[in-house]
Amino acid sequence: MRHVLPTGHHTSEAATLLEVRGLHVEFLTPEGVVHAVNGVDFDVASGESLAIVGESGSGKTVAAMALVGLVPAPPARVRAQRAVLNGLDLLALDGAELSEVRGARIGFVFQDPLSALNPVLTIGRQIGEVIERHLEFSGGEAKRRAVDWLVRVGIADAQDVANSFPHQLSGGMRQRAMIAMALAGEPELLIADEPTTALDVTVQAQIVDLMLQLRDDLGMALIWISHDLGVVAGLADRVAVMYAGRIVESASVGDLYGQPAHPYTRGLISSVPDLRTERLSRLTTIPGGAPDPIALPPGCAYFPRCGLSELECQARLPMMESISSNHWIACAPAAKEIAATGDRES
């Protein structure tokens, strides 16, 4: 039984830009097969922001990297029923063709810009190379456009930064430069992999605001990968929650935070302090730990930690089902509970 997310599950009126069905990523290791991503389905509409959230090891980063050929194979095995970007079948592309897609049609912002940027090339040179390769501008024009992109991402002394090496910049400045490089090829979709994790709270907020502004200005779609529910709340149109390689809940950001339905999502949100309330309640924790991806159970991977679990959950893999017009969960007990109370609009 496969984990299925119904088609047409985004709320935007815009056309679907990226459609992914049945994505699996496995790693062959001496200890056994690591099942990192297990039948993930999702769509992203043009101009939409989708956040994929989950704890470390949930498969969120691997899923995104597999789509653009950044997962080494071997040891990885990547397969999917469908992975189409605006008519382009990503699964049919070889390594060289995927390399052309990266930067030109899909931009990628990595978690640690210091390790992602080339330490021996200036920032301007690295951004310029993207422009030369994907937009075919000459060296002089590429340099000018590189500086323009640095200005666009909020760097005041753009010319000085263009002449600088990555180690000479602060963490926030490096991340802005990384964003400029990811966007310099004018992609349709930007994937940001925890781009604010290593930054302080003030700089985090600045980067989030910048990304939203650029999304609106450029009309691109955005996939934001994070473990931080607080950051996600301020930037996403929709949220997909991953656990043990599967999406267990998908909803509009308002529905997910206002009425979380899957027990795992409820646990995640309950563990985040809400500073809007006058009286702080005791934070909860989720008991136990994530399952071993080499030995996943046949049924629901959240079963040992779940307060709603039933006997059938241990043996049967839960399917995604709708609990309202824009809200899906992979949890039969939670869906039955919600249906019995009738507290969701159809």
C-alpha cells in the first residue's frame, strides 16, 4: 500500500509547476538499505510557497536534492512514478541535463553557504559564472548583473562584496550571496534547505522577509525545507509535514497551525512556545524516537509514539485522506476522531 496524496491538492489558482508522485530514495550501506524517502507525493503551483517540515532524518532534504540530481547514485537509488517541472520530465534527464536544470530552472540555497560557496573564487565571480552559463551573457555583462543581484538581495556595498571571498563575509552576508547566486539564472523554482538555521534570530527574520519579497517580485515558486515551525508559519502558503520518509500531513498554513490533525504534527506544535499568550503553559515533548530507517515497521512508523494508535496501525500503512477541502492526513484514528466530532468544514 502506497502513501498517496491526492492530485490537485494545492489551493492556489495558479497552474501546477512541479508535480511529484511516488518518490523513493534508498541508500545501500553495509548495514542494509536505508529507506530515506518512501513514496512522497506533492505539488507546487507557480508563485506558491510550500514548506516541508520535519525533524532531522525525516527525509525532507534528501527528497528535494534527489529531484535535482544532487544525491550521489550509487550509493543512492532514486525512483518515482512522476517528477515533472512545467512539462519537463526530471526522471528522463541524465546527469549533464540535470546540471543544466540546476540554476536555470531550479535554484538551490544550501544550509551552510560557507561550505557551498567556492572558497578560492570571489562572490562576484561565482555569481557571474551562473549568469554566463545559463543566460549566456558575456563576462563584462555577467559581472555587472552579479553586482545587481547583490544589490537586489539587500547588500548595500555590493561592489565590495562582489570582490570579496566567502570567508571574508558574515554568515548573514554569505547567505544573501548564496541566494543571489541561486536566483541569478532566473529559475522558476527556488528550493531553500534550512537557509536560516545557522543565523541569529534577527538575521533569520531578515532572510525570510527577503525570500518572500523576491518570490513576489520574480513570480517564482518556493520550497522551504525546515525543522523550525516558527519560521515556516511566516512564509508558507502550504505545509507538508514529513516523518520517517513520508508526508503525514498536508494543509494550508492556517489550517495546519490552527487545527493540526496528525498526532505527530500536534506534538511538534505543542512543543513550540507561544509567546502570544499571556500565560505560558508547560511545553510537551514527544516520547520515544524516530524509527531506524533500515528497519521501518510494516505499518505506521509513528505507532510506538502515538497516543491515538490502534492495533491495525501497527500492521497497515496509513493512506492520506482528506479531512477538509485543503487538509490531508495519514492517520486513520485521527480522521475518524475528526469525522465523529464534525469540527471540520468539507
